[in-house]
Amino acid sequence: MHWSFFAVAALGLLLAHGLRLPRAGSRVLSASAFIAGLLTTAFLIKSLAAANGIGRTTDFDRFVNAAVAEVSQDYAPIIVFTGASYSRNGIDPERLTLALRERGYPHRVVSLSIEAASILERDQHLQQFIELSGKVPDLVFVEVAEDFDHRAAYMFGNSKFSMRAIEQFDLAASAWTGFGILGGACQGLKGCVLDAGYLGLHTALNVLNVGLIGSGERSASVTAVPAYDPQSEPREDSEHTLSLTSAPASIYQGPQWVRSFRYQQQNRLLAQGARAIAYYQPPTLDPDARAYIDGLCEGELFAFDCFSPNDPKLMARLNGDYWFDSSHLLDGGTAIYNLWLVEEIIASGMLERSQ
């Protein structure tokens, strides 16, 4: 625990003693004074923690540190893949880097991907990577998936009140999530009400620094761990009941909240110096999920390089013991997909355009 937190606590005690009202006031005045003091103290703690690089560290910080270490030893152009568990199992940075270099492209690939990561959480840690490494990626690949687009508070279905859940709901992320909930990006009326309630609780826990003093640490000090999580055996309870065939796709626009976020993220990354933003999703056995990214590539994301796995040739190659479960690849499947992806990226011409 940093000494500055003790200084804040001592200051709070002095102010509480010295600024007492000479006599009892109204309940409204007392409540207002309490809330003002609470918010002021929370702001001071947050400011001191930020100044000392202290926060609620999670496994995502370990992945960021590993990515920073990778690029610190390599002055090649950087490609960052940012995704959820689809990418944590389906994107192998070492394979992709080697495949690109074998074909004459010097790029270094890193992955910032963790299970159940919303586009908001992923963006926070992408910015953390840029800040810690001092480097802006030449190319940023953003994973797109229907389940994340259509539930703005996806984290609440995965790990409510975890350190990761509390850590990500700062004021900006809470505002975007609220925008999504108001637009119906949740699971029915009951789901929207529950997500709104959880959002309020997680935002309060974040803003008031609950748990920060006892568990906070510097993100740069946590152990570096690569994001890629290779699997060699299928999940025991997994049933591969979905289809390898390609589903017909319509032209899609994502929900308004995520379209707006993607637009602002694009502009911010380009202003920071990224040369291009692209979109992708690793393969899944669910044909509707593949059709969704296919439709986005033809619709909302038509102006960007967009790599959909809804390719009959790719899915035919994955017809075998390549699946960890119906949504995630085994390491052998990742090798097939990554080779396909490298060829698609080269064929798109985006590597030449970004130089």
C-alpha cells in the first residue's frame, strides 16, 4: 500500500475534525456535506492512485505487459489483435508473425485478448498498451461478435462483481454501456433492468474506489503472460452440434451504441497515428454468428478491411478434430485459421497501403 494513501486518510481526518459545523444543521445540509466530502475524498484517492500508476490489476494487465515486452525488443511495424475468448484461443501472435515474415512482411503481431472482454474493456487496454509501450500500432484488428454487440453489459453475464468487472466501469465505459442499455442492447426488458442495476452498482464501486486500497497495485509490476491460450484437447462437456456450412448473410448494421463507439474509436486511433483499422472474427461452429460478421463486412464496415470466417473453403479445412468447443478452436484449428488469415490479409493489400 502506498504511503500517499495514508496521507489522504490523515488529511480526511483533519478536515473532518476542523470543518465540523458549530451546531446541528438541516438534514439536507448534512447529507450534502457528507456527499461532497465523499466525492472529494474519492477524487483525491483516484488522483493519487493514477499518479502512482496504481489500479485494480487483472489478467488483462499481464497480457498487456507481455505485449509491451514483445514490441520493446522489436522495431518492426506492429499489428495488434484485440478480442475476447474467440481470439485468445484463435489468434497465435508467434504463428502470424512468422507467417508474415516468411512472405516478406516485417510486422510483429501481438494479441490483447481475454475471455468475455467487451469492446470497451478491450479499448481501455489497447490504450494502456500504447501508453506503456510508447508505440502506436500500425494496424489494429478489432474482433467483432454478435453476442458482444447486442449486449452492451456482456460482462454481467460472465463475472459480476469481479475485479475485472469493477475495474472497467469508469465513467466513460459506464456512459457507453448505459447508451447501449437504453437502446435495447440487452436481453429483453428484465435483462435491461438487471443490467442497468448492475451498471449502477459497478460504477459506484469503481468511482468510490471500493477495494482499491487493499488490492491495488501497479500494472507494470504484474507478471507478463502471453494472451494466446492454446488448447490441445476438446472440452469434456462440449457438443459440436452446430454446422460447418456457411449461412447466407444479410447486410447488417450493428446496434447504434456500438456503431457510435466504433466510429469514435476509429477516429481516435487514426489521430494517434495508427495507419489502418480492420475487423475480424475467428471461426465458430454457429453459422448465424459467422453470418453476422459477414453481414457487417458488407454493411456497416464496408469501408474497412473486414475478414469474415464465413468462407466455405476455410470451414471445410476445419472439418475435423479442430474444435475445443462450438465457439473456440484447438491449437491445430488455430494453425489452419491463422494461415488462412495471413493469406487473406496479404490479398487485401492493406499491408502495402499502410506503409
